[in-house]
Amino acid sequence: MKSTASTSEKILDIAQSLIVAGGYNGFSYADISAAIGIRKASIHHHFPTKAELVSALVDRYRQQTEAGLKSLHERISDPAGQLQAYVNYWHSCIGDASMPFCVCAMLAGEMQMLPEEVASQVRAHFHGLAAWLASVLRSGAENGLFRLDKPPEEEAHMLMASVHGAMLSARAFGDPGLFILIVAPQIDRLRAR
Amino acid sequence: MKSTASTSEKILDIAQSLIVAGGYNGFSYADISAAIGIRKASIHHHFPTKAELVSALVDRYRQQTEAGLKSLHERISDPAGQLQAYVNYWHSCIGDASMPFCVCAMLAGEMQMLPEEVASQVRAHFHGLAAWLASVLRSGAENGLFRLDKPPEEEAHMLMASVHGAMLSARAFGDPGLFILIVAPQIDRLRAR
DNA sequence: TGTTGCCTACCTACTAGTAGGAAGTTAAGT
DNA sequence: ACTTAACTTCCTACTAGTAGGTAGGCAACA
């Protein structure tokens, strides 16, 4: 239930949606305060500094991502389906506007002016995602499901870039459908011919 | 010569590099003031509001882009070479850190909280770039140089997303070489087999 | 004489962050 | 059962600093 969410989780929820909309410098304690009906000082009680808040937020995001990918592996065994499920997840997030952009992709754009603690977590997310994609592509290639032109690590980077670029285009053009139009052919391309 | 650059051009130069580093909310008049040794109020003399400043900046960026692509067409006639030159341009910008990110890609991420005048120009840039890529791909396909799996417009969107995603990955991983590692195979893929 | 470019000085609104206290909760100690 | 102490959550009230923006003046120049 939503009503059982703790205050600190509510703070992270709204901060996350504000970051997705405008990045690290695009929100303030006052914005969060207004959104959940609590005073600024109370937010500082839960998260003393903005850097700590965002750091906790990215930490949670990374755990959620890890848990999501793990449960995905439990529900779907074939690598092609796993890739499809990953892409479908983002397709629906963008489609229903619940999270129209990856938190870490947003922050990666501002990398140079992020507090170091946040920057290193963003880097870690990118490494983790690239590793997951590479492992899925590798096992798919071993099964003969995928035909890779490059090593799995490079194909993973290419796919990740397509996904992030597709998010950006969908946002720039204001057209959620653009995401899947861009990403789907990139996945088809990997399937053994 | 750099020394003949007018003050307003210097303002746009530094503002552009600050936007590339941290987006619309990532810089202030005070930052520009400190960087070029002029008072804040003097910047307001040239650009009364921040929205006007960024709007002028994106306008200039779009003109520079248009001029660059035009001269590219004059120097290089074959579509494959044109595509290669476009990618090489960004490769060198990212490599020497002179402009490690596209201004409009940066702003597109913050689309939702941009002043409308800026947002529409960013959209226009994306439309223009997609159209240029589509026209290059189309003429390449007509020459038999490219073999496209999808209509040129869709292939253009895919390529543009790869380029922007590759910029983001290069920044996230702190590895300029990642850009070309991601983009080069996407171009090779288009070449007739 | 008016215009351009820059200045000093200032304004209001907002930024992250702090100090200190009120209210309620929990868990012993008696 | 009653008290006390520690802890949590949230509050009001405040700070120093920064945000974008304005008013008015001065000097160079057309």
C-alpha cells in the first residue's frame, strides 16, 4: 500500500521523479517540501545534505534495478525473452510516464558537476547494466539464439547506448512511441538469422 | 582570432561550455561573470533574461550545425564519407574535450522544465538532424552504398540515438574512446554487404 | 545627441543548511 | 503501574550565500 510508505521513502520517491524531470540541479528541498506537505527542516532530518539524499536515492535505485533484473531471470530463462522484457519495462515506463527516463542516465549527463559520491554510484550503475547486458548476450550467443558481430561486451555497450539515446529522442520529440521504434530493430538485429 | 570575439559571443561561448557541463540549471550569470571578467549586470545588458540567453545560444548552435553540415556536403560527395565525417567531428570534440556533449542533447534531457522558447528550438534541432541523417541515408541507399533494413527516417532515428547514447556512455564511463567503439559498428552495419 | 557597453549598487526570492524545541514512542528501572 | 531516559519525527525560526533581475550613472563613440 502507498499509505504505508515511510516519510523517507516518500522523500526519495518525489526526489526521484524531480531528478528524472530536471536532474541534480533541477530540484530543491523546497520542491520536495511542497510536494509531500512537510517542512524543509524535516527533510534535512532524514537526509542532512542534498548529496546524501541523492546518494541514498541512487543507492535505492540500483538495488531496485538489481532486484528487477534478478526476478526477470527467475521468470524468463531464454536470453532473447530477457532482453525483450528489459526493453518492455522501459517501454511501459515511458508510455505511462511513470518514469520517462533512467535516473542514472539523467545524472550521467551532469557527471562533471555531481558530488563525487553520487558520480561513482552512477558509474557503478552503468558498469552493472553493461555487465548484465553482456552476460545475457553471451549466453544467448552460446545457445545459438544470437549472432553477435562483436564481443558481447561491445554489443552490450551498443545496446545500452541505443536504449539511452532512444529515451532522449522520445523525450526530445515528445513521442513515447519513438523509444520502441528505435530499440526494437536493434534487438531484432542480434537474433540469429 | 579569439581576441576579436565580441563580448556577447564570449558570453555565449562560456555559457555553452557551462551548459554542456551541467545543463540549463547548472550555470548562473555569476559563473559567466567570473569566467570572462565582466559584471553580472553587463551580461543582463546583452541578454536581459536567462531564457533569452540560452535561446540565442541554441539559435547560434543550430546555425553553426547547419553551416557545418552544408560545408561537409561541399567537401564530401559520397554519403558514406559524409556520415563518417559527421561521426569523426564528434569523435574529435569528445576526444579533445572541446565540446564533450551536444548542447541540444543536454537540454533535451531537461525538456520538461525548459522555457518554451528554448524547448521548441531543441525540438527543431532534433528534427533537423534527423532529417539530415535521413537524407544522407536515402541518397546512400539509392547509390547502392547503403543497405537499409528500415525506411531512411527510422534508420536515421536509430543512428541519432546511438550517437547521443554513445556520448552519454563516454561521459558516464569517463572514456572518450567509448564513443567511436559504439558508433562505428552502427555505421558499418549500414554499408552494403 | 543619442547609443553602446560597462559599471556600482541594490532588490526580492530562493538556496542549502542549522539551532533548538514540542510531541509522541519505546524501553528499561523501580 | 509509574517514572525516567533515550530516541524519533517534525516543527518554527533563522542563517549565510546565491539566484535572476533592475535602476541609474559614466565614458566612449557615431
